[in-house]
Amino acid sequence: MINNRRYLGNKYKLLPFITKVVDEECTGIDVVADIFAGTGAVSSAFPGKTVITNDIMYSNYVCNYAWFGAETYDPQKIVNYVVEYNAISQYDDNYMTDNFADTYFSYNDCSKIGFIRQDIEDNYQAGDLNDREHAILIASLLYAMDKIAKTCGHYDAYRKGAKFDKPLELRVPLAEVHNNAGNQCFNEDANELVKDIHADLIYIDPPYNSRQYSDAYHLLENVAHWEKPEVFGVARKMERKAIKSKYCTRSATETFEDLIGNINARYILLSYNNMATKGDGRSNAKIADEDIVRILRNKGELKIFSEDYKPFSAGKSSITGNAERLFLCTCNEG
């Protein structure tokens, strides 16, 4: 179920390529850090390893904590909550109906989303849910929302006049009860986090272009945090400055160089698409290949692998010759 989300740049289809490179080129991998983890697809490809996940977006962090958190939880408790939530048939006004009714979701579904999210929070604050159970129930809600949202796979806009034909239905996330005790999940700026962690392999999958993930997934972020901020505009977005990524700006190269310089690992594995100047301005890669090569070679020995790949995108695309590259750096000692 971990990969049942529509998400820009999701690497689920590339997992065989990624694991093949790691298996054939890297040795002694016990700790893997996925510092732009997104949905956690790549982290899920390393069962039995100690996994460190990180994402600047809280909605991704909470889902990753649900899947990979070291804390144990009660599966039957999760089942009971999900059954109760799915049985809701009374619809009342709340933050979600006031701000999102009949946009991405129907009034009834907004009412359910708002009630469920508030109930999760109330039970967590009352001590009836531990951190992991809290995260798992939020993840279940976010995944259920993603299944029925009237969008093209993101929340930059909703489909006006769309028929609300699928009611909200939560499913029980099949998260491992006993994960590796050393697993850690973070919700930080990756450039700051790498100063404080060590891993055998650090996997890097930063944004490639100017499209900010906080713009595309603001609604999931809003529900995950549940601070009930004011929203504005047709797309009903809240303030997002704190979670904007520098990798989507002109300072991407400088930011990347700072990141690599502070990494403490034996191997760095970077995913970076070959978009370069193939698409429109917003789709073009922010970091030039020559800069990637220069920065990584300054850190250690570099090998580059490539595979044809059609990524998930928010709309139709006629771009051809699209490839995903893996830049594997064996870091210099010391």
C-alpha cells in the first residue's frame, strides 16, 4: 500500500534499477538514509536495513513514520478506528466543509475528512494513540483522500464540474509492527540534517525543476498538520513559504554543493532526471550535468548509470527520450 499514492517523481517503477546498482556496486550497506524521501518508495526497497527517512513536508514525514517508525503499535486498534471512521453517516460543518466543500471533494467527504482528522488528534492528545498509531491513522486518511480527489494527481487545481462518484473510504495500512529499532524519521531541511547523521548509503532525490511540491500537495500538508490555517485563491492554498525548496530555484546548484560537502557517508546515490532543457521553462532541470559531475567528483569516485523512464507528471507530456540517471559517488575517506 505504500506506493498507492499519486506523487510527482515517485521512484516506485525505478526500484529494480536502483537496487541493482546498489547491489552490484556497493558493499557493507547496513544503514540507508533517504533524505528527500517523498512517499518512502525507495526506503521500502531496503528491508532488513536500518533506514533513515527525511522530508521537508510534514505530510510525507508522517506517512514515512507510519511505514518505517521504530515504535511498535497495536494493529487491532487501527482496524477498530478505520471501521468506525468508514461507518460515519452524519455530516456536519467543520474546517474542511467551510474551506473545501465541492472543490477537490464533495461536502459529505469534506465533512468526514474534517471529523476523522479532528478525532485522530483528540484521541492522540488524550493519550489513546501513541505516535506511530497517530501517524498510521493520518496516513490512512491521506491515502484515502488521494484516491478520490478530483485532481490530475496534485492539488494545484481541482476539476470543476466533476462528479463526486467515489465516497471516502479508509483502508488499514499494512505497516510492519516491529521495524528495525534503529530506524529514524525526520521532518527537516536535508541540508541541515546531513550535518548530524551518518549512513553507509545516502540516497538523494531532490526536486528537479521549478515546480514546488508544497504547491502541488498543499491540501494533504494542511490536513496532515491540522493547524487549520486560512486558505486563499481558487486552489484554496495556505501559506507555504517555510516548506519551499531551494532546489526549485536559481540557487539549486549552490544548495546542492553545500549538501554534498556536508554528507558523512561511504556512498552517495543521486537520482537526477535528464530533462535539461527538454520541457517548458518550469520543467527544465535546475542543476546542470556538468555541475553535478564536478561536485560529486570533488567528493569521491563517480560512476553514472542511466535507464529510460517515463515519470508520473501532473499533466500530458510529449517529451521523449526521458531517462533517469543514477550518479553513484564512492566518497573519499576522511
